Amino acid sequence: MANVAKKVSWSGRDRDEDDCDEDGRAGETTPLLNGTGPGAAAGSRQLTPSSFLRIGQLSNVDLNEDVHELETELPRQRPNEIPHNEKLLSLKYESLDYDNSENQLFLEEERRINHTAFRTVEIKRWVICAMIGILTGLVACFIDIVVENLAGLKYRVVKGNIDKFTEKGGLSFSLLLWATLNASVVMVGSVIVAFIEPVAAGSGIPQIKCYLNGVKIPHVVRLKTLVIKVCGVILSVVGGLAVGKEGPMIHSGAVIAAGISQGRSTSLKRDFKIFEYFRRDTEKRDFVSAGAAAGVSAAFGAPVGGVLFSLEEGASFWNQFLTWRIFFASMISTFTLNSVLSVYHGNAWDLSSPGLINFGRFDNEKMGYTIQEIPIFIFMGVVGGILGALFNALNYWLTMFRIRYIHRPCLQVVEAMLVAAVTATVGFVMIYCSRDCQPIQGSTVAYPLQLFCADGEYNSMATAFFNTPEKSVVNLFHDAPGSYNPMTLGMFTLMYFFLACWTYGLTVSAGVFIPSLLIGAAWGRLFGISLSYLTKGSIWADPGKYALMGAAAQLGGIVRMTLSLTVIMMEATGNVTYGFPIMLVLMTAKIVGDYFVEGLYDMHIQLQSVPFLHWEAPVTSHSLTAREVMSAPVTCLRRIERVGTVVDILSDTSSNHNGFPVVESNPGTTQVAGLRGLILRSQLIVLLKHKVFVERANLSLVQRRLKLKDFRDAYPRFPPIQSIHVSQDERECMIDLSEFMNPSPYTVPQEASLPRVFKLFRALGLRHLVVVNNRNEVVGMVTRKDLARYRLGKEGLEELSLAQT
């Protein structure tokens, strides 16, 4: 077995006392991306066969075994290397409860709600979706305006400096200024992410995919995460990194949706006493889906693309009503962004800024396509798939290196500054060495650098490097033929490809959408110029059209999106004509890329050992049954249980059970009957907190009545069992679980096949699936980790080990 150690994390510090897992364990770190904090400090050791504890079919890797041996073998300081094994599945991730507990309290509340109250709840859902759209649009406006002003200021300062020293000599000072400005800005952005909220690193799309899949990622939808995300992405883009500000909008929209739908903020410690009905995971998931779609809509001005993105990449549940609400949120988001930016640009009645990036309109008359171009588009899709697979493979090994060696926050900040300085240096050297001069008249270049070009000309290489990535993409799409030398495009593609690959995964808030589009637009335009040479200037071989196809191919090859990306590209260009070629390119890129490696987001989810469930079970898993995959034995509770027994079970640190089957049994007897229901750890903690129990001698007394509001007030951060005091006398009291348990939990017979169990679990969004025998007695429990540990590898079906990583 490979070396295993405490891994790095998207949320890398010990959690606060009030931010515990659903099982009540406080102060644990969850392994996620980019590794910071104490979780990275633990040492490593070689696992022996005795390290595995078989409980039924569950493999638990006990990393806390033989503590004395660890202390003698390992130094106490942080290790220089953290061994990492991607063949593990982390036990630290908890699931979300997407299945409503239909206990007596829930049913009584639903029966009390009349038709008018139901209409009011439905109206509230639409109001929340409208608020999600408005706030997401406003956040996008803030990011866009601040980036435009700060980046403009930086480029003007550097341009003035370069123009000054071009005449006098001493351009090395200009290089130093550019690199220093970039590194300083990125340092601030990296510090706030690495030291304050590591989960804000990256685009946030993998984390949101996990959340919508049913995995609880700590801190992922916190207000503090949103603030760090917004500030971090501004600083990353202004710092000149090969990143975009569009991807993080998806995470931002999801955080906004999660906060608004709950009507309170745990970070601000404010409860506005509204939307209490929606304080459960099921409702929260639907609104987060709407927030992710609103983020896409604000980023690209693509409401339909946002809906399809949420459906294709995230949502674990979908229906027609949810589609309407998500589309409404996306539409409001685009309209809000459009209105505010139009006012900001002085055209209050001209709604011409639908998204953070507008690819501009293509002239259909000049840039149509013919049937003989179809093979060319397919070939571009193949190229995009191969380059995307190469990008993902390189980033995979780079991420492994970061997990092993760059696990301290200070090292992560240094790496981010190094990348920023190198990016500026590469850009400067490429511009300095380029002799591709173009006439400045009629050009749309925002910051033209003359450098060694003649008067009235500008350096064409600066159009790509000395600009924000969004504007560079638009220039490559729409600049007239002849605006770029083929050597310029080739060198830019090569250098930017490696810079973007190096940049993705840094401890900064940044997206990969725009860099991917920029790489693809550069080699696509180069491809178009080559075709124009071969066809002696035929009008159909316009470089701008092939830049668009190359951008789609490259992005599709990296992230493997098809349906949503097609619509996003069509909406962002305002052109339906290229719908079919874009579909063709994206499908080809996905098929070719999938042959080599997974998509970038799925790859990073797998690297972090997240128990992510795909839509279907592994194709060769029909030979496995529920008996072979379930966890056993199961801790059961009696319908009327002693309080001390409940406290002891919840306090047992050797188990992390979050769901307990309830069986029929009379106090004082050992005979156990069949399954009667299921109760969650969080529910038991609320019952103990409110002391809902009676003395053993007075079982006929009525327990204290609770309402669903008591459970919603504790949601989502239920207190740990250690914070609840139960006296010795209270331990002898009895607690009746009948009213609070779910009397109709989903069950399967132990002979059910793994694909059937998987389909039931995935389609219903379950957290626990009870396995029973033919007498309805509990024999095991299937959880997310039991299913996620089976996957299809290169040599067939493989079983991952479960570890406390």
C-alpha cells in the first residue's frame, strides 16, 4: 500500500468550535485543494496490512494507530513532503440530506398549511430567485468595474514607463516595474485566500459540483468565502495572471443563493427571521443550482446557457418548475448587469453589455461556412481534444507536486508571486523580441505599445499579452486579417498554454474559462491564416471564424462541456449561424479528450478523494450486491431508548455514524424486531439539547413538544455532542423517538445489485439506504462512500480504500 498522510484541503484550517460536521465532530480539517493549514502538518507512515480494519465490506484505514510508534519515527516539524495516493477515498466528507425526513412533525406542519400558505411559499421561491439574480448581477458589475479601473491604471503606468525608457534606454527598469506590480497585487490576493479562506481558491466550480452532487464541502457557501472570492479574483486579474473572472462568478452566485435562501448569516450572526421554511438541504440545493446558473448568465450574458450549465455540470435533481425558476434567476442576473453597466458607461437606454465578456457579433455574410469546411471543423475538434488532454495531464502532475511539497500557506503565496512575476517577464520578453508591427489606424487596441516599431505603428504581440485576457480574446476574434504575424500567434499559443497550465491550481481566486478560450482563439486564428495561405485568400477562410472554433475546441477539450458551452458561445457571440459547427467541434473535442484523461474539474475532484457519485454505476458492477457493498454491523436505536445510551453512541469517537435505524423493542428486553424508522444524528442532538425525555418511572407522561422550527433554528451547524451537558440522573431517563424518526426510510434487500442500489441512491439524493433481510431486520447500511469507492479503472472494476485522510 502506498504512503498515506493527512492531506491538503480546499478548506485547510481546523474548523471553529461552532462549525462541525453533521456528525458533531468539531475541529477537523477536510482534505481539499491546494493544501494549507494544520491538516498538512501531520506526518506520514507506511501502512501495513494490520492498518486495515474490515467492518463488513468497509475498509477503514486507521491513521491514528500506534501513536507511540509515530512519535518515535517522525519529527514534530512539518514534513517537506506529504505523500499522496489518489487511490483513496476520504472519510472526512459528509453528505447532505437531500431526502426530506417525513416524520410526524413534518407531516403535521404540511397538513396545517392551507392552499393560500402554499401559494405564499411558492411566491417566496420566485422572490428569492429574483434576489439571487439581482445580487449576482451587482457582484458581477462590481468585479467588472473595479478590474477595468485597476487594470487600466496598471497598464497606463507600465505603458508610460516603457514609452519613456524606449527612447532613453534602460528597459530593464520597465520589466522590473511590470513584474513588481504584478507580484505585489497577486501577493495580496493570494494571502487573503491562503490565510483567511482557502476554499475560495480556484474557480470554485469543482466545489459547487460536489455540493450539488450531495457532498458537504466546509465553508463553501459562506459569506466570508464570497468576500474573499470577489476580492481575490479582482486581484488575480489585475495582477496579470493567465486567469479569467468569469469562472468564479459561478461560485459567487452559488454563495449568494445559499445565503439569501436561508434568510440569515452565521458569519454576521444575524437572523432576519425570513424564509425559515427553506432551511433544509433540499431547498438550499435548488437555490444553489439557480445561483450557479445566474453566475454563468452574468459572466457570459447567456441565460439559457446558465440553465444548461446547471443541468449539465451540477444539478443532482431536476424538474420543470425548477427549470423555470432557474431561468428566471438567470434572466434577472443578465438584465441587472446589463442595466448597471449601461448606466456606468453613459448609455442608460442602450442595453448592450449583457455579460462580463461580450465576444462581439460576427458578420454572417462574410463569415458563413460551407459543407467542405465540416471536416476542417472536426479536425479542429480533434486538435482541441488532444491539447485539452495534454493541458489536463500536465496540470494533474503539477497538482500532485503541489499537494506533496507546496502545502504551507507561505509557500503557496510565494509560488503565486513567482508565477505573476514570470508571466510579466515572459510577456515583456515576447513583446521585446517581436518585430510584428501593425498600423495603429483603425485598430481597437486599448493600450498600444510602440516599442521599436515605426511611428504610427504598434507591436502586435502586445495586443495579446499587454491586455486583460477578455479583451485579448475579442481582439483575436474580430481583428482584421493581417493583424497578426503567424510567428506571433504560434509563440503566444505555446507560452500562454504553459502559463495557464501553471496558473490553474494556484492559491488564488481565478477561472480557467477565459485562458482556455484565449489559447484556442490564438491557435485557431493561426489555423485560419494557414488555410488562407493554402487557398490563396478565399473569403471563407477568415481567421476570425477559425479563432472562434479554436476557442470552443480548446475549452471543450479542457472542461468537457458540450450542450451548455454550445449555447454560451452562441449567446455570447449573438450568432446562431455557428451553432452546428460549435456543436461539432465540442463533441469531437470531448470524445477525443475523454479517450486520454478526464475533464479538468472531474480530475481535481478525484485528486481530492471526494466521494463524488456519477450518474451511473460502473458498467461492470452487476456482479456485486448490496450485501457486499454495505457497511456492517449497524448501530441501531430502540424506539424508546435510554438517554445515556444515545449520548454514549453519539460520543463514540471510533464511529462517525450520522443515521441510525430505529427498531421496535420494549425497554428492558433484548429481543429486537424489524425496522421501524431512521433518525439522524442532527435530530438526536436537537432532542438532547432541548431535553426531550421523561423519567423511566413516568413513561406515560407526555414529552416536551418540539416543532420543526427548533430543528431549523439549529440548521446547518448543529452543536457537537460534547457541548451538550447531560447529568447522571438525566442519563437514566427515556426518550421516545417515534415522533421524530422518519417512519418510511428507503430500504433494499441484501440481494439487490450494485447498479440498482446506485440508481436508487443517486436518483433520490439519499444519504442513507438501509439494507434489510427477508424478515425486515437491519443487516447493513449503504452510504455515499460505500458506492463511491467502486469505480472503473484501466484494468476493470477497482475498489478504493477508505481513509481518515
